[in-house]
Amino acid sequence: MPHLRFRGVEKDKVKAISKDLVDNLQEIIGCPRDYFVLEVINSDFIFDGEEVKMYPFIEVAWFDRGSEVQDKVAKKITEKVKDVTGAETVDVVFIKYKEKRYYENGEHF
């Protein structure tokens, strides 16, 4: 963990930025590389009865690391995604896990 879920970004583009992105985020966050999970969610976006292309939307699920770290992570993700997609808009949203509600092998953090 952190768990990054990408929507509106093609799998090949996430693969292209995955190493550099994790390298950069590891430095910002200070956790081991093998804690990171990158997931591409293939979604269909609908507006007014039509299928539409969506701008990149990335969810970051993690334990709270404070607003300064969160701001740096959001900027780095936005930068890397814009580099490979050319998108004008990239949304990044943070979902904060609570240690007492997160279990690994039946034990909470």
C-alpha cells in the first residue's frame, strides 16, 4: 500500500510510467517499493445516453500521511499522467484508510 487505481488511462500508459512513478512516490512517501499497488480499472463512461471519453481519474487509497506529503503525491501523479496522456485535466482523489479498520492476515495495523 498505497494503492493507486487508474481510470481513464490506458494500461500501456500506466505501464510506461509505473517504474518512474513508484520511484518518485517512494522518495516522497518513504515506504518500500513493494508496498505500492497500481491498478488499471477499465471503465465505460456514459453521458446523455452516449459513451464518452473520460479524463484521467486516479484514486490513492492509503494511510494518512499529512497534507504536505499528499500535495506532493498529487502533483507527481498529475505530472506523470499528463506526460503520457496529454490530458489537460487529471483528477487525483485520496481515500484514507484507518489503521483499526485495515486488516492484514486477520490483524489490524
